Amino acid sequence: MRKNIVAGNWKMNKNLQEGIALAKELNEVLTADKPNCDVIICTPFIHLASVTPIVDKNIIGVGAENCADKASGAYTGEVSAEMVASTGAQYVILGHSERRAYYHETVEILEEKVKLALANNLKPIFCIGEVLEEREANKQNEVVEAQLASVFSLSAEDFSKVILAYEPVWAIGTGKTATPEQAQEIHAHIRSLVAAKYGQEVADNTSILYGGSCKPSNAKELFANPDVDGGLIGGAALKAADFKGIIDAFK
């Protein structure tokens, strides 16, 4: 059956020393009180090689927040999937709403990134979700369907390595949160799209995380939904106590 997962997305926060300190603190806290779900921390690129050796990989998985859509070459400033994998990281966040909005990442670009990640044995955490105007126009279902085209070109075997993360863009960093009912409704819809494409068994085994102002105070209620398999956590992942509070929602 599918896994419950709490993944932290540090975004562009924490210098190297601060990031190492946070990873060590999380490792200590979760070693002392074992989590009841999979835990992943996705850090800035410069942290990866330092963080992977200091966490117990049986307790905390490590991932990048992005990778390039090219394998290698003259792409100054880019970081390839192969480079990410060489640090010992196992995951990569792709398609985050901030990458789509600020860096104009398209369905086609993200399809390339997903394929390169999988070719380098990285598990993509693939983000989908609508902005406020789309939600207000009741277009969220068709928006996530269009965004899933980046991963729906995969074989069933490759798709089964992908973790999906639904993020209502209107709820990221705004303090607004989708109600548990809204979260369940769209997560169930996403799972139905996976079932239509790959069959019910693949859909039942796909973890779909909720991202969007998830915190210790609302995590339990959100995660109680049958189709919400955990969270992709932004701000609350930057403090060990807050992140642990969300992880503990599965206890």
C-alpha cells in the first residue's frame, strides 16, 4: 500500500551552517522518537552533499528542490539530476508552483526533468495545483489534469516511482489553507485521474501529499482524509519542533 510521507521544502532559506544544524537536530529528534511515516527534507543544492551523510537514511530521506531539464553541458548555473544523485540524495521536487510562476517552467520542460530524474534513480515529488483565480472559476480539476501531462507520458512502472503533491497555490505562505473537505475532494479527483490512466492498483499505491500552509495545528485533520497521504511542508519545515509536530500527526 501507499506510504504516508511528510516532506520539507526549505526553499531559499538557511545558509550551509544553519542547514547542517537543522538536519542534525531533526536527525536527533526523530532518532529518539521514531516517526510513523516517511520523512524527507528537500534542501538547497549547496546543502545536499553535507546533509546526506549526517542523517540516518532509514529515518530521513534527502532531496533537491529542483534539477535541470538537460543532462549536462554548457548550462551555466544549472544543476543536473546526475549531480543531485551523486550527493546521495534520493528525491527531487519538480513542478513547484514557484518554479512554474517565476521561472516559466512548462509541461514540456517538466516532462524532461521528470525523465532525467528517473533516469538517475531519483524519485520525483511532482507538484500540481491551481491559483486563486482558477479556484474561484472552479477550474481546479482541469488545471491539475493539464499539469499531470508531464508525468502521464511515463510508463506505469516509471509513474509508480513518482510522489504527487497537490498545492493550492492560493494557500502557500498566505495563511489560508484548503479545508479538509476541499483537500479530500481534489485529492480524490487526482487519484481518479491516475486510475483512469494507469488503473486502480497504481492509483491506490500513489502517495498524494497536500502542500499549502500545513502546520502542526491543522495537519492531523488534513491527513485524516482517505486520499491525503501526508504533506509537502514549506515554512513549518524550517523549525525542527514545527516539522516534528506535523510528522506526529501520523501517531
